[in-house]
Amino acid sequence: MATHRCCALWSYCGRRWSRVMRCCRLSGLCSSWPSGPLGARHLSQEKPATETHFGFETVSEEEKRGKVYHVFESVAKKYDVMNDMMSLGIHRIWKDLLLCKMRPFPGTQLLDVAGGTGDIAFRFLNYVQAQHKGKQKRQLRAQQNLSWEEIAKKYQNEEDPLGGSRVVVCDINKEMLKIGKQKARAQGYKAGLAWVLGDAEELPFDDDKFDVYTIAFGIRNVTHIDQALQEAHRVLKPGGRFLCLEFSQVNNPLISRLYDLYSFQVIPVLGEVIAGDWKSYQYLVESIRQFPSQEEFREMIEDAGFEKVTYESLTSGIVAIHSGFKL
Amino acid sequence: MAMLLRSALRPLRALGGRRGPAADVWLRGARHGAGLLYPGHIPTSPLQKALLAAGSAGMALYNPYRHDMVAVLGETTGYYALKFLRDQMRKDPEGAEILQKRPRISLSTLDLDKLRSLPEGSLGQEYLRFLDVNRVSPDTRAPTRFVDDEELAYVIQRYREVHDILHTLLGMPTNLLGEITVKWFEAVQTHLPMCILGALFGPIRLSAQSLQVLISELIPWAVQNGHRAPCVLNLYYERRWEQPLRALREELGITDAPHVHVRGLA
């Protein structure tokens, strides 16, 4: 199966060695690919100028970082509009499902990496606020009389509506953070929210700080996915949860063909017409194809030290939510 | 081997399932490196061109400030018109020279000081004055991306760069009324679907008074001149900067623009 895949790619894509390297990475045969699961970290320390993929292009690793930055810098303003257009609004459901899986309680400290425009953070705040209100309602209904202090606090509005929950949104891109902050101001989110400029491969936080780490549609843009996973392991508290929402491989062949047709024919056109940017959206659909499958990614997460790693495919595998625990 | 490939490809969801490199382009769109005919070229399938044409037409109507959408519409719908234009250029000696030498009009290729020093009433002077008064620059023209023939890509690029010179020749400002008039002239000259669509749908956004002026005076004048003048892409404008504008207009058979006074327009 793996060799067939190699043969197919070889005749398909021409004689570029990098393409064969990529196919070997997928099958796990060749261990010299930096972001693969086998022998990866060792070799990436030896060869500083290794090559990686940027969509279907081959670029050096330093180049990739800069190129990804430019992509998100240019799409930032129309990011949310394009998400709605491209997924026909379904991305909202995916993000809601991520929150449902997370089931945060008041007091949860969330780190949302590559959180840019704040979709996950705002949903988290809404969820926790609703939970807190629900808890208060239940208290009142159960005839548990509030103490005078609690009533006084209510009148003074001193009670934290989030119940101690905090979310830190971390992104490498200034433009995306800017848009996120504007959205927060426009939608009235003030408390419990912090915006930090940081790199997923080198997070500016201490060890054992957060209860939940999420990364939604961001990890495929990271140059060294294994480093990002290790950082995630580091900043989580013991017992903390890692959640990743990302595009993945479709398991149904018919839907896969339709999905490919839609991705490659329609999405760059949408990008050109709505955002005036064909190339960024071409990169987007290509980067989705380059990302490992659900099982491979699960193995990568396990390699980083997480346990009880599971995944759930949504919409026939177009996206998948991976979850792991630091125990 | 082909049978092996075919059976191997069936379970390979990641590759899109189509066979052969041609189908690969069809499904996967633009490639990197191979297949690019000129810098900035994005190869597109017929489906993508159709979607682009429809999308850009809609967006251009919705938001007239999206000049890039007008450009994309021109590129995706102009195949036959561009071939016709190219053949026109090949038949004319000056046009054939342009096709061979491929001159470009941009701020980097224009010698602005020399143009400014030209006598009053010359093409170069009037062109610069037009750029200054209307605050436009030849560098704002989008580069060609979706034309799949390298020579035709140059033809449409030349058409875009000559557009401002046409404004100067016709004496039309860059407000909506002026642009529509120039579009009518261009539609008759080039037969580009984008010009025809722009000429027909542009007036939707005009006021009643402007529309009346357009229909009664400007359109007949533009159409007459368009028919009378030879192909405007056949002029090597870079050699004609010193030529007095009046003489050039006489050569092309372009009459003076009708004086129109519309409230609210210069």
C-alpha cells in the first residue's frame, strides 16, 4: 500500500525528489523527514537548512515561517467572511462541537494557540458564563438561601461572571490579533481575556500553567508540529487537556472527490473574488492535503507525551478533533 | 502498470482520484513552477474560469471600486477578442513592432522629466496632466494572471496600460460618466466582453440626468469615433510623446468631445 502510494506519486507529480520525500514521510518508511514521527527530532537538529512543504511547494524552513506569516497577514481582514463563505457556515458548528467536547467549568484556564480572531476564545467565554449563570439559577431554585455577603456582592457587581475562568489567546501574527481585539471590543468581551503575541513552537509561558490547550485550524501552519506538541505538553498542568481541531483526511472516496473538486476549483476563486487573494487560499487547500491523517497525527500527539489520545472525525473526516491528556 | 496504478489509486483519498497529469491540473488547479507561461501566471481550468467570470462580474457590479474584479473579468472572458486584437496588431506594421518589442507603460519606464519638458499640447504633456489632475498612476493596473497564452497576456496588459492614454485622446475624465464613455469606445474597438458588459451595465449606477446626457450625446459620439478610428492598440505611443495631441486626434479621426454640463460633475 505504501509503495503503491510512492509509485503513484512518482508518476503523478514528476521527478521532484522532494515529492518522493513527502510520500515517504506519509508512509513512515523514510525517517529523514523532519516532521515525521520516526527519528524526527534527532535529524532536525543535525541538518539546520532542511526543506519542508508550503502547500505543494517545497521551501526551506525559514522561508515557510515567513510565507505563512504573509498569508495570514493578508487574509486577516476577510478571514471570518471567507471562513463563512468557504465552509458555508459549517465552521461555526465545528467550533461549537469543540467547545462541547471541552466542557469547561467555571475556573478553567484556557490557552488558545493560533487563536487569532478569537472564535474559540469567545465561545469559551460564552459557555463558561452560561454555566455560571446556570449554576446560580440552580442554587436559587434549590432554595439555598444566599448569604448576606453574596447578596451584597451581587449588588456591587463584584462577583466574577466567569467564575474564575480565563482565556489567553496566543497568535504569532499581529494582524490576526488586531482583528481579534477589534472583534472583542465590538462584541463586548472584556473580562477574562488576554491577547499574547507568541510562537506555538516556543510559547512565552511557564510550565504547568493551563488546564486546557486548544489549537483550532492552526497546527498545520506550524513549521515543526512536534515542537508545538511538546510545548503544549509543557504548559499544561498535570491533568490538563490538549484539544486540536484541524482539517484531516476524508474517509469516504466519493465525498473525497467532491471535496477535492470543491477545494481546488471553488475555494481559490472565492478567495480571488471576495478577498482579492488567490494564492493564500491555494496555499490553504494545499496545506490541508499535506497534513497527516487522523491516525498519524494521533501518534504524533502520543510521541509528545500525551496519554489517552483519541480523535473524532466530523463531516466525514473533513475535520477531526484530537484530544489528549497530560497525566 | 496503468492497471496497477489505477487499482492503487482507488483507496488513495488524498490524491483526489483523477488519473493523469491533465486531470491533475483540472482537479488541483495551479501548479508551482511547471506550466507557468509568464511571471504571475495562474493556470486555471475551464470551470475555474467560468466561476471567476461570474464571481468577478457580480462583485464588480456590487462594489465598483474593485478594479481588480473588472480586470479578472476581462482576462477570463476575453479569449476570442484578444485573439482578434492580436491578429489586428500583427497585420499592422506598427502593431507588429509592439508585439515584438513588448513595451510597457509604467512609472519606471516613463521618463517623467522628459515628458514634462515637452511642448504644450503634445501627447506626453497632456497625458501627464491627465494623470496629475485625476490623481491616477499607470502602476495601478493589475498584472495579468488568468490568460493562458503568453502573447495574449501581453495584449491585454498593453490594453490596460493604453486605457489612460485613451482617456487623454478622448478628453474624458475618470468619473463614472467618463469611464463609461471610454468603455463604449473600447467596446467598439476591441470587442472585449468585459468592455461590452461594462458599457451596458455601468450606467445602472448613474443618475437620471447623467443617463440622459450619456444616451443622447456621449454614446453616439463614442461609437462613431470607435468605428472611425483604426485599432488604437496599433500605435506605438512611446514614440509619439512629442506629437501634438490635436494632430494625433486628426490622424485617428477622433472629433472633439461634446461639451456636457452635468450637475455635480467637473
